[in-house]
Amino acid sequence: MTEPLETLTTTATSSLTTTLTSLLVKSTTLLTGLTTLLACLLYNYQNSLLYFPTIGGLPRRTSDNPKNYRSPAEYGIPFETHWIPCEDGVKIHSWLLLHREGSDNDNDNDNEKFSKKIPTILFFHGNAGNIGIRLPNAMQMYRHLRPANIWLIDYRGYGDSDDAKVDERGLKLDAEAVLRYIHGPRGTGGSKNHLPHVDRNRIFVFGRSLGGAVAFHMAHYDRVRSPKLNKIPSQSKHDDDRNNKLDSKHDYPRPPLAGMIVENSFLSISTMVDYLLPYVAPFKSLVLRINWDSAKVASQINEIPALFLAGKKDTLVPHEHMLGLFQIMKESRGMSNNNNGSEDRSLDRGGRILKMHVVKDGTHNETWMQGGRDYWTAFKTFLTE
């Protein structure tokens, strides 16, 4: 006997509901499982997801790099190798590219006198590869920003620096060590003449991407340690305790940093997780151990002159992060906009210069190549103001 249509419809509807409910439960379980897996991976491997001493098959050591990426000697310019001792015993490797006095010829080997009253730019690179990979960029800096010394610095565990755990605390120690090394000899083991060609009154720090966060930390550390400026809060109780222990060793009269240049960096790792891993974002307070909270630091370093170089087409770190950092520093200094409708901004309040130069087609790692003459003009003008 044929069942009534109503019975068939009810049965089909019930079956469909059961199937959909089952699929929904399974999908939810799968999504929860994947989210949990991602959260676990983030917790256990987050340092490995951020720091890449080797990249794309390229070796870690600079001597093993391809030709023209091994040493400044390949470009025929004068340079010094410096090994910088850190507070925890690790030594980091660096190259200091020097300008000869009164010479516009990079290959002028007859002139052994070096300029002593020119800027020196500390170059903190991104999260992947060694300082040799940055030589083409450094050479462009060397030529376009002349006269200025360029000091390329590798983090611990990168390039020829000592093997050591690569993490946020370690990289912060690296940045602090560089600043103390420059202003030695206390705490560095250096002599009074260990940097005869460096003007300690004209030290600028440059950082791209992750290097921007390192530059922010150096600027913060510089302000905390400098007795010439008002003390500002440390970022954590650990910093307070460690700084108290370091007072007698490192808190001595010295000039502050002359300026900070940040290119295509981020507000914080937490905000980057929101962008890159939105499904993990709700759990980040439980699993995220890396901070690099430049947004917090930006509100605390009110004195240092700062230039932001931003690629508007950065697809790795959203352009809004650079705009946000600039806005935070502007508000912390009580400044108002003065851009006349331009994307570039230039503010000055009592010598506390704050600038932003936007490269319309600039991407994350290539803004320096895509910015043309305007990029280098903005950079050099900032050094001379």
C-alpha cells in the first residue's frame, strides 16, 4: 500500500534534518579540532614560525652565500667586522661600512682617513636570512645617503653570530648590547678607541619588518638607560628588575639616539595573529608568548625623532599597522596633522620630529627599490634635520 504524501514528506524532512545536524556536528568538531591543532602548533612552535635564520635554501653563514652576498669586500668598500658581546655571553656578528673622508669614490683605496662627524645607521633586518642578503640594500644606503656609515647587525642564531636560542628576549638583548658597545668601554670590554670612526652623537637606528620592532626596543632601552632624559616605564617587571641590576654598570652619561627609521613594521605580534590566523585569534591570550608590542612602546618614546617609510601595497604587514604606529606617536606627542592632503606627513614640535613617507607601490621587502629618488630624499633629509 502506498504511503500518504504527508508521511513521505515528514520522513524525508526528518531524515534531511538528521543528516544536516550530523554534518553540522561533524563540521563543528572538525573546525574545533583544526583550531585546537593550530593553537597547539602556535604555542609550541611560534618562535619557529617567526624566526628564519635560513631562507629558501640559502645557507645560514654569510661565507656560504651566493656571490655578492658574502662580504662588503666584494663591493670594494672599507669596512670593519665587529663582534658584539651580549649580557648573557652570546656574541653577535656585524659589519660596519665606513666612508672615507673627502672621497666620493667607493673604491679609493689610497685614502685611509675616514669621516668622523657623519651619521652612523644601525641596520636591523627582517626575520629571514643573514646580513649578507642585505648587502645590495646596504650598498644603496651607502651611496644614496652619503656620507653615512652603515652598520649591518645579525641577530643571535643568524649568520655568523653565536648559536643561541632565537626568541624575543634574546633579540632584545642583542639590541641593548649594540647600544652599550657603541658607548663603551663599560660593560663591553672595549677600549675608548674601539670605534674611532663613529660619532656617538649621530647614531640612528633603522629597522625593517621584525627589525622595526627591534629598533623600537632599542629606542625604548635608550630612553630608559639615558640619565639625560626623564625615566619612562619599563615594559615589564622583568625589565625593571634587570635594569636595577644594570644601573651601576650601564647607566652613565652618553648622548641619546639621534633618530629612528622604521620601514614596514607591525603594531604587535598579537595584531598580526588577528590578521594571519583569525581562527586562532580568540585563543591567543592563552597560547601567544611573543609580544613585540611596538604599539605600546611607541606611546612611551616621546623624544626621539622618527621617520616611517611605508609601502602602501605591503601584503604581508597591512599598511594600517604603519599608519597606526605613526598615529600613536603623534598622539603621544600632542601633535596635529599637517599633511595638506598628502599621504606623506611631517610634524615637528620642539625638535621632536615625526615623519612618514609613503611609497604608493611599495611592497613589504621591496619598498626601498620601488620608492625611487623620493624614498632616498626623505631618508637623507631626515638624517640632516
